[in-house]
Amino acid sequence: MSMLSIHRRAALSLIGGLAAACAGVFTTLPARADSTVTLWSWRTEDEAAMRRIFDVFEKNNPSIEVDIQFTPDADYQNRLSTALRGGRGPDIAQLKAYGELQPFVEGGYLDALDDSVAELKNMPDAALGGARGRADGKLYGVPYSVPMMGVFYNEDIFAAQGIEIPKTYKDFVAACEKLKAAGITPIANGGANGSAWELEIGVGVIGPTIYGPGFYDEMMSGKATFEDPRYVAALKRFAELKPYYSDGFAGIDYTTATQQFIGGKAAMFFGGSFENGSFKSQNPKLKFSIFPFPADDASTKLYTSAFSDGSYGLVSESQNKEAATRVLNFMASAEFAQLFADELGWPPARTDVTVKDPVLAKMMEMSKNSTPYLTLVGFRWQTPTASSVMQSEIIDMVEGNVAPEKLAADMQAAVATWFKPKQ
């Protein structure tokens, strides 16, 4: 229980005693929480929105208080691991997906939720895939979102420069040239100071239009590898756009790149659905939308990368499991999904929501033509991961110091040490 909850209870007790002593001056006291459920999250940028969502839960469940504690993403996984090993974890933990979930499952730190959270059956496989234990197939978390990736663009800048959404890659480059000539950064981008994951997302934005929607299945079956010419072509395309990235690309980090876009200094940004609410909260006047990265041929059906962002799991050593399970059932509900979509503006884990935000509506339209985010969904299960190799070499590839073929070969060599194709 948090100190805030202890002080709150003490205050209520004192008020109750005074009321009795004053012969009924206070005839009714406000209901107080009987249980405090601690919930840990790394999404510091969502703090205000998540608090509003759980205010709704607490209003309808006055016996439960949800104490949400936020830790920056860079420190979160280490904090959670250390706490769980020491038996000092929260009741509910936000969990990374796929391979990053497995150590907590294998260590016995989480309870399976298949039998205790019935609404999980109403979520699509794209959401549930990141919350499954690889060995037993059980669900260890309640997913909250299935993000997809695309090109965010500033609608006002496009209109002022007479630029339409590019129908082909040639159109895209022409738009970049026009923006650059006008003194506007075409694409806010950079991977310095631990932000190379954002560059990996950039490859995820571009990739599906080049290697196609069936490539993931080919990789899983062993028919294709990262050295396939189609994947190398995706890496090359990401690198050849360097003239249109932020000046000083190698020294620009994620925060700086997002601020360039949010502040109207850059016209485009390669990102995921989770940027929608963040962009809006930081600059409510920003007019922006999103489109899938174009292919060479305008007739090509465009696909986007999609993935399960994470989930919320029940910590096995929680002393408050009954209340925590009630919270998790709320998080699996259609009510939570609707609040999540309304407050955060990115696709919830459930599809039975009413979409009110036009950018979210565009995202969900794009997500109908999706393929798994290759390096995350397929190759982040064991170490070395495809992501770790890409992130360590991708800046050098963009700078021309590492050939795309070498990066692809290094990624393949890394995952070959553990990846076994499905037969």
C-alpha cells in the first residue's frame, strides 16, 4: 500500500471519530477504498490520460484504489526485474511483448490469466500474440493496443507547399525535394542516445511496401532470411532517404526528432500509432494525419507493420490478487478499450470501439492491410535479437559506413544461433 493511501485512511479515521464526538454533525462519510492495487507502467507520457481512465474505474468500484506508478522506459525493465526477483513488485505490471515477456513467465513471476479474465477471448490474435507464454501458450497479460506504423505528416505544411499524399515512391522523393528547397526538414529522424529503436521503426514503416505481406510467413518457415534481396532493398531505401532526414542525423535523438515534427519544423515523421495522443497533447493546434509509405507502383496494395505493444499482467506474489484481477478484467473490457481510444488516440486491443478521432480512424483503416512487424514479432524472442543488431549498426548504414547487405547478413547470423523455422 502506498504512503498516500495510509495517510488517506488515517485522515478518514480521524474524521469519523470527530463526527461521533460531535453528536452526528457528520452523518455520512465518503466511501473509502478497502484495497489499493499498485500498477507499474513505463508510459510516462500517458500518465494524465491513464489517471483519467482509472478515475472512471474507481468511481464504479469505490472499494478499490489504483495506485499507478510510472518509470521512464529506459529504466523500467531493470526496475521491474529487480523488484520481482526481490519479491517487491507491484500487483499489476505493464509487460513488454513477445521475447521480452518470456523471462518473467519462465521465472514464475506472473499468473496465467486464461481462466480469470474472460474478456481475453474477445481480443484478436494480433493483440494476444505478444502476451502468450511461448512454452505453454497461456496468456500472461491483458493487451491494450495493436499499433501500426506509417508516415505522419503536417497537413498545414503539405497544403502550403501544394503537396498531396504521395501515390508512389517517386512522388514521395519529389515531395521531399520540394520541402527541402523551401527550407523545411522533410523527415524528422535520428537515432542518437539510445534512440536507434526509432530507426528500426522507420524500416518497419518502409519494409512492407517492398518485401510484401507474405514475407513474414516466408521468414517463419525458413523460405526467406534477412539476406533476401527484398529485405536488403528495404534497408537500402531507408538509407537512401538520408538527404531528407534531420540535419545532423547521427546526433539527433528521438525526443529532438519528435519536437521538430510537433513544432512544425519538419513535415513528416516515421512512427507508430502511439505517437498520436502524444503529438496532440504536446501541441493541440498541430494538424496532422498519417499515410502508408508508398510503393514504386501506384497500383501496389500498401501494407503496414503491426504488433502487440504490450500487456498488463498479474504478479504472482501479489498480496492483493482479488482486487487486482478486478482491475485486469476492467482493462480487458470494451469500456476500457473505448476510454483508451478516446484518451490516447491509438488503436486499442479490441476492435469493438466507436472511433471519434480522425487520425485514429485513418490508422485503423490502414491496419486492415497489415503484416507483423518483422523484427519484433518474429525475431525478438531470444538473444541476440535482430533488433539489437540492427540498432547497433543502422546509423552507420545510413551514414554509408556499413553496407545494407552486411547489416542484413549480421542480423541473419545473430538470429540463426537460436531461431528454428516452423516446419
